[in-house]
Amino acid sequence: MKIHGSPLSPFVARVILACDHKGLSYGIVMPKGGLKTPEFLALNPFGKIPTVQDGKITIFESDVVVEYLENKYPKKRIIPASAAAASKTRLIARVSDLYVQAPALILFRQVSGRSPKNKAEAEKSIEGLNKGLDVLNHYIEPGPCATGKSFTISDCYALPALFFVSHVAPLFGIKDPYKGRPNVKKYWTAIKKHPSAKAQYTAMQKTMKARLKGL
Ligand SMILES: N[C@@H](CCC(=O)N[C@@H](CS)C(=O)NCC(=O)O)C(=O)O
């Protein structure tokens, strides 16, 4: 399997985490010449990562890729069989995606120079992030995984989201974004060391360090 992308992308990270948990072999490549070359646009017309080639199949959009992996490689499932448990794993994933990662990425884009500094936008994002973290704290388990013992799709989404929160919040004066959110705090401490997550966490950490150093 070929994953077009960078390990620092939180969208790519979801796919890598699912692959690592399932024990799949893959290679990660950054598209030569950038994301908007005719060759890469032929694979993904939006020119975004992750884009995955698995044999003859090419797919993109992290949600779709993760769902594909679960169906194609059902060993070590990341979505539980029961409707209730499956909806809980998806809920934690969705909260992480839309209400935690999204505002954290707006802040990251401002500090990394990808978008101009904008105080009003930053304040609105911090307000949204606080709400997202409160809701996440309500639903997430304190570890080792987001729904308790088993690694699920929730972890594929929550880990990258919290990774960005942890790095970006202090740059906006929030020393400990998990203060008063004990479940998130304990979860974050535990998931980084989980056998299915450790390698990807380390790769993100290494790439982020290099990225922030270059600013
Ligand atoms: N909805 C997409 C979002 C993917 C995405 O935005 N990836 C970023 C990297 S973090 C990207 O490729 N950006 C380049 C661009 O939008 O031109 C997914 O879930 O896969």
C-alpha cells in the first residue's frame, strides 16, 4: 500500500494509525513536485493528502480511507460490532475532528505562517476549542484508549487532534489545555505510549519539532 502524505498531517495520521494497529505494511511518500501536479491530481482531483493506492484501488478523504481499511482488512477491528459501541467510537472521532482538531488547525496555520495572524479568529478558535475539549472530556475514557481497553477509530482521530492542541495551545498562552479535563489529560498521557500509536506519535513529534524550529 502506498500512502501519499506526510506523517505530520493529522488527516494522514488517522490512516497510518489504522494501518499500524492492523499490522499492515505500507510506504509513505510525499508527492514529487507538490500536491497540484497533473500526475497527483489524476490520483486525487483535490490534490490533498492522504491519498492511498492499494493495489488497483486509489482512494482519498481520510474518513473514506479508514472505513475502507476496516472493511478490506477486518482483522483487529477498529469499529465495534454493536450499534451502540460503534456509534460511541464514531462520536468521539467526530468530536475530535470537528470540534477539537479544526480549531487547533486554525491556530496552527496562524503560528506556522500559513495564514495571517488574526486575533479575532484566534479568540474564536480558542473558545471553540475549549468547548470541544469539554465535550471530549465528557465522552472519552481516561485510557489506555479513548473508549477504554481497545484501540478503535476514536484513537485514530483523537490522537492527531490532541497532538495539535498540545503543541499549539501553549503558543497562545494556554499552558495546560487539559487542566480541569481529567479524562482527556489521562488519555493523552496513556495513548502516546500505546503499542499501536507510539511509532506514529514519535514520527509526528519529530516532524513538528523540525517544523517549529524552522519558523
Ligand atoms: N478532508 C480531507 C482533508 C485533507 C487535507 O486537508 N489535507 C491537507 C494536509 S493536512 C492537504 O492536503 N492540504 C493541501 C491542500 O488543501 O491543498 C481528508 O479528511 O482527507
